[in-house]
Amino acid sequence: MSKPTFEDFIELCKLNTENAYVPELLNITKDSDCIYSSGIIMPYEHVLDIYTIRLEIAEENKKLSENEILDSKSCVNNISKVKSENIGILNLATENNFYMLFYEPKENRIIGIIKFLKTESLNDVENYNDETIQKGFSSKAQKYSKGKLIKEWK
């Protein structure tokens, strides 16, 4: 099962415009700089277990904003109702926010999106990807400016 390209991500968003944050994401891809990562595709049960635990930890530690907790609860609730074998998770970083998008790969359906407020700049994210590559690891992230690829990490 292949991971979505940036263009696939845009198409996925266009098919799911009723979801929270999707119109915002589409505007970002057209008008701003962003760093896209195709993420991972994992078995449904693993994703549900991992993000249920992450939500519990986040609620206990009180390190996320109220909106981030609400988004996380919504995603975990939606994931629990999924009938798909696998769930994809991809990421989009912008100057002010970091979006984690959960989707059903075979159905081209967005399950939910968590919008995190970022404390680091987009340049910091770029530098982190550069350092990851320098250490001999891969990143698979891509930087886009107004929909045009301007930098790629492999």
C-alpha cells in the first residue's frame, strides 16, 4: 500500500471538505509554505491503541490545549468506529501549526485531524529534517511554497 504524495493529500482533502480544518489545509497548500510528510500506514488496532494511550497521557499531563485535547478525543472516537483494516497518518507543518491527519487509505476518507499549536518555526522543522538526514536517517518530508515543491529530504 503506497503512501500519499502531496498531490494525493490535496485530492484527499478535496474529497473531504466537510471535515474540520480541511478548508484551512487546502488554503495552506495554495497560499503558504508548509512541510508535508506522508507518514505511515498501520493496522487499525495499533493506531487505536497508540492514540488512546497518547490521549490518556495528554489528559493527565495537561500539556495540550483544550482544543488539542478535543481534537484528539474526536479522532480516537472516530478511529474506534472505523471498519478498515489499515489507517494512514500524515502530517503537515506550517509556520504556526502542525496538523496530524488520520485517514482510511482504501476509502479516501479522512477520519479526523488534530491541529497542534507549534512552538518552533518552520525553519526549525527544516533544520530538524536536515539534522535527521545528516545523522544517516531518512525523513521523506517535502517543503512546498504555494503548492510548488521547493525542498525534499530523503
